[in-house]
Amino acid sequence: MVVSIEQKYFFAVGQRSFESNGRHFSTLIPIATLDGEVIDDPRRSFPNRGRVWWMVRGDSRVAYAPPGCLLLAGIEDALEASIDSNKDRYQSLQPVLPRPIDLIEILTPQVSISDPSDLLDDFRMRCNHEPTRFVLVRLGGSLYGPLKVELSGPENEREMQPEIAFSKPAAPNKVYRINTILSPQRRGYISHSTYVWPSDRILGENDGYRVRYEAVTGALLEELQEEGEEIELVAMRESIRQITSAFLSRKQRQEFLAKLDSFVDQADASPEALRRAKQMLSRQKERLGALNEFFDGLLSDESFRPRIDSAVEAKVDARVNELAAQIDARAQERVKDLTQKRSDLEVQIKEEEARFQREKAQRQRDLEDELKRMQAENEAEINHKIGELEQLEEVVKGSLEAVANRLAEERGSLINEYLALEPLLQRLIPASAQRRGTEPSTAMQTSAPAATRLLLPNVTARDPRPSELAEEAFFERLTEHVNTCGFSYDPDDLLAFHLSAKERAPVILGGVSGTGKSSLPVLYSEALAGEELRPEFLAIDVNPSWTSPADLLGYIDALEHRFVPSPSNLYHRLILAMHEYNEIGPDSSVHCICLDEMNLAQPEYYLADVIQAMSRSPGQQFISVFDPNAVRTEDPYRDHARIELTPNLLIFGTVNFDETTRPLSLRLLDRCNLIEFRPVDALPSLSTEASTGQRRASGEAVRQSDLQRWTRSTSVLPRVVEVLDLIQPELQRLGCPITPRRQTAILRFVANAPSSLCSPERALDMQLRQRVLPQIRGLYRPGALEAVRQMLGKLERLADLPRTVQSLTQFEQQERDISDSFALAEE
């Protein structure tokens, strides 16, 4: 077999880790390739010792893996392979525990089990190595599973030969019965054995510990499930819970055995649960029957009857006396308490009545005094106003008399002045009247110019498609276009960007400068446009001087009474998207807008109107750009003073995390998806000609109806709600609890993630990193770092969220390093 560093392999942990120069190392023994080809001779494929070096670090579940435990990892050339022939040729990349889609082991219990449901009833078995987290169990000639493996003991003290128990996998995973005989020739079936060493030293092969493996790959597991049948396994406790919770109260449980048949026949439970309940309760009936026979024998023996009657009478008398004394004491104590409470209430009522009468009298006196004062003030003010009016009347009389006298004396000269100014007044009066919003007099009125409308492109309905565009096909198109243009992104980040974009909430790409944040929205718009001439894309460079929505959309020229759009062209793009959607509806193109380096200014100021509109329900997302009464009637933008954010509009933004920018507020993060791009440890091999706008993506353009069809209406996932409820107490302590808006957005995101592209756990992992982790700040507060550790522990134990766990681990380590630095500085 040819070994390639481009592949991944299944390895067995070869020994306990040992420390060297402050680091821990171990070895891995190759077992099989990712597609299930067994490696029979490791020394020939993995010189020089048939093993691979492993520097132990990272996830604690992997770091504490005991010898014999299976791991999945890639390989690379070892640093010292070329100079030391005794060293291993390859060293391991960071390994992970195999998931069911990678590999699942087959376990065979050493005891006889007739009913597979017995595996869930406190069954324990000892394994010769730690198995995978999910397994198939062989009973007779059939395989049952997948079943979840429960390990005993803490995470950091795992045993080499652990005792395990089984439980059902969490929903929606199913359990199958597979009646198939597996042969070594079947692709994906692994049956292999090897030697591992329980200590940190590698001794001779005869001193090692032999471990045997039987497993199938994820691809073969899917084939076996198609060949098998779905079954239901119900634990004894679960079956009793289903029956009793449906019918019995506390008192009725005493009559349960007598009414068993009717309860079981009417119970709303699965057939397997009913069968298990009948089996257990049948045993209980047998035991109760034996006890009844024993007691009947005692009662039928005449020698015991006098003693039984005497004991019963004595017990009854003692119990009656005890109960009578308790009842009498309680009654006396209750009467005493009620009498005291009555006396206290009577005293309290009298005090409240006296206080009420005093307050009533005082309040009445205060109101009377206030009324008298207000009457005096009003009378004084009225007299003062009367005096002022009389004085004003005298002044007006004098002025009118002077004007009348002047008109009488200079009548001829005033008429000549008016005739000289009449041509100029005819030009000035109509314009000024229009600016004030009033009509000029009939004698001075002239014809006003017709109102000018904004010229918009003609939009015609598109031809119907022969077939609908699948979301999976579009994402494949996007991935191919990104690679063709010479760019390289993390597949998880690329998928998270697409799923976030179709949710229509603003998507913010964050990270240090140079990680490809600004190029991804352009590539996405090109993939949406397909083979059309140009994508509907607008890039806006944010200016640090922006402080209001007018800087982004436009402003009113108060002197000219007209609206002036902003040079950003966002206002025109919003009108164009709204016009196209109103004309052809769901057949309209998808318009993309990207605010580049949006945190150079404060987004809560210049983007306030857009943020508020996006928070409203669809159909109510309007922006009032300006007051139409403040501009002239012939202003071409007057009809577009109010703009709708239509469904065919996607808004993106990029932010840099450095000293030149402003931090994003929690108010903005509560409404957006934040995807952080981080530099990778190993640089990707990018083309020197990587650029956007040089190539077209294949296929037809994506329409708004496609985005609408890709949004599915599915039910709330219980597992997602369970995880969110699990970490809510820690988020409360950190000051950033999950709000109803964010919870609704997270559930909608996970529900709309297609299973062919993303599992619910992977989608939840994305949302926790995009909507929850960015809001964790200020771990210097007391108890905050401990809350992060508790949340990290919960997510590691109960959920498959590797990237969230990795981010929290790095977050905790950074804060710990900062705390250590402060501590050293204080010393």
C-alpha cells in the first residue's frame, strides 16, 4: 500500500504519553485507511518502526486517550526523518475521535442476551480497549445499533480496559437490526489486531498488550442500515415511566397491579414499551402471589390467630392514641395562632383607619390652600394681560392714524413706485409662494414646470425554468467558483456564510486585515449571477467621519429645497432593488451590498435606520429617508422618500479587529451573524492571479424565489433548545444571555440548514460561534472566567460542537495568560 500525506488514517494509541523538554509525546499504530483498507504490515508502509510520532495537545478527550483507543488523523513528514534512520518517517497531525460517519466499532458481549432491550437495563461489560463513542452490538447472528457508549470514571483518568454501559443515541438517530454476515472481502469492514504498550516505554512485542478491532466505516454503515430494519429499544425504567405517567396518581399506584390489564391495553405507548412493562409486571405478580400464599398460610394456622389479633389490636390502639394526641396538639396550636392573628389584625385595622382619616384631612387642607394660591396667581396674570392689551391698543391706534395720514398726503408717489416695481414682483412672487407651499394670487400666478420623475429601468418577467435550482447545486457552484478564482477559505466558514446570507440578517465578516473578507461577498454575488453579464453588487467604503444616516443615504439641501443622494450610491441601489421586486416579485435578481471596514465609523450611528428596519417583520421593513414636504414638487426623488428593504436584498459587512477600528456593540451583534476569519497555522497554496471579476460562474442566475424556496418551515429541534437552555445560566453570569430575538434566529438557522450540506450539530456549532461567543466580554469580572470553564465543560460532555469548544478553549487560555501577566506585573 502506498502512503500519502494527503490522506487520513485510523490509528491506535500505541503507549502512554511521556514528557520531553516540557512537551508530551506518544506514538500511533496505523490500523486502516479512511475507506477501510486494513494495513497488515505497518513497517513496510510506515518506516522505520511501523508507527507515527504524535505530539499530544489540544482537545482533552483526545489528549487523555488511553493505549488501544482509535483516533483519526492525517500525517506529515517527520522533522528528523531524513537524518536518523531509527526515527519514524511520519508524524501525526492533530488527531480527533472518529465519528459515526467515519468509523463505528462492533462489540460482542461475553454473556447471553435474548432481548436487545436488556442492553439498556444496567448492563455492564468490560472491553479490552476503549471503543468508539458509538458502536454496533452483536447478539446472535444480528447487529444492533448504533448505541451510545457510556464510560465510567472522569475524563482525565480513563482506563485502558474500561467498563462500559449502553444508552440510546439522542434524537433523531435511529436503532437498526442488521441481519448481515460481514466478510473480510467486503469494502469498509475492518477486522484487525495489533500490540500496544500500557506504559510510556515501548518494550518487545511479547511484552505488549494485544488489542483486537472489529469495525465498519461510515459508508458501509449506511449500506448496512439500508439492508436492516428500524427497531425500538426501550429500557425497563422508560417503559414503566410511559405507562404510569399516563394513568396513575400517587393513590392509584397502590391499585396498579389489580388494574394492570386495562391500563396496559389503553396506554398510549409503543408496542415495545407495553411488552416490556407486561414482562416486568408479570414478575411482580408472581412475587406478590407467593407472598399472599405465605400470609394465607399464617392466617389459616389457628395457633397464630390469637397472637395476630392481639398484636393488631395493640397496634391499632397505639396508632389511634398517637394520632389523637397529634391532632389535639395541632388543633390547640392552630387555635392559638388564629386568635393571635385576629387580635393583631384588629389593632392594625384601627391604626390604618386613624392614619387614613389624618391623611384625608391633611390632603383636603393642602388642596384648598393650592386652589386659593392658583386663583390669586390667575387673577394677577389676567389683570397684567389686560393692562398690556390696553397699552398695545393705544400704540396701534397711533400707528394707524400715522399711516392713514401718510397715505392721504403721499397717495400719488406710492402709486408711481408700485408701477415701477410691478415687473420684478411678477417674477419673484410665484417662486417664493412655491417654496412656502402656498399658491400665489390669480393676478400674479404663472405656469409651474411639470414634476420630473426618476427614470428607472424597464423590468420584464423572466422565462420559466425547466427545473428548479437546488441549494446543494448552488453551493457546489459557489465552491467551484471560489477555487477557480484562486481563493481558499475554510469549508465551514464558506458554508456558514451561505446559510447566514439566505437568512437575510446582516452578515459581518471579521478578522485581521488580509484574510479575504472583502473578496468573499464579491465571489458570492458572482456565483448568484451565474452566467449573466454582471452581478448585482455594490461595495461601499465606510468613511471614519460618518456620524448619521445622511452620510450613507443622502441629505436635504435647505437652500435649494431638494434631496441630494450620498456618493455611496446605496440610496439608488435600494430604489433599484425595490423597483425590480415590485415589478416581477420572486423572479427578481438578488442584490448584494457590502459595507467595507464598517467599524471605521460607529455603525450604530450611520446605519441606525437600516438596523431598525431589518429588525421588523417582513413587509414592514421601511426606511424614512427624508420628509417629502421639505423638497420641491418637481424633485425627482420626492416619490422615493420612503424605501422598503425588499426580500431580494442581502447586506454584508467587513470589520477589522485592530487598533484603528471601533468595537461592535452588543445591540448590533444581537441582529447580525458575525463570522470571524482567523489566520491558519499553515499557509494555503494560493495562486498569484487570485482576483474577483475575471471569471463568470456557471449556470443560470439565482432568483429571489430560489432563496425563498431554500428557506424551510420546520419544527423546533429539541436538541438545539436543550443545548441553549444548558448554557443559559453561564451566559447570564457573563452578562450576555440569549435573548428571544437571538434564540429565534438560531433555531431558524439550524432548521433551514439542509441535511445534505450540514448536520444540526454542525449548524448549531456555527451559530454559537456567530451569535453567542462574540458577545462574551470582560472576563476580568469576578466569576466570569469560571463561568466560561463551566460552559466549556458542559459543551464538551453533552454536545458535538468541536469548533465552539476550540474557540472557548482558546478564549479561556488567552484570558488566563492575561491574568498571569497581570499577576507577574504586580509581583
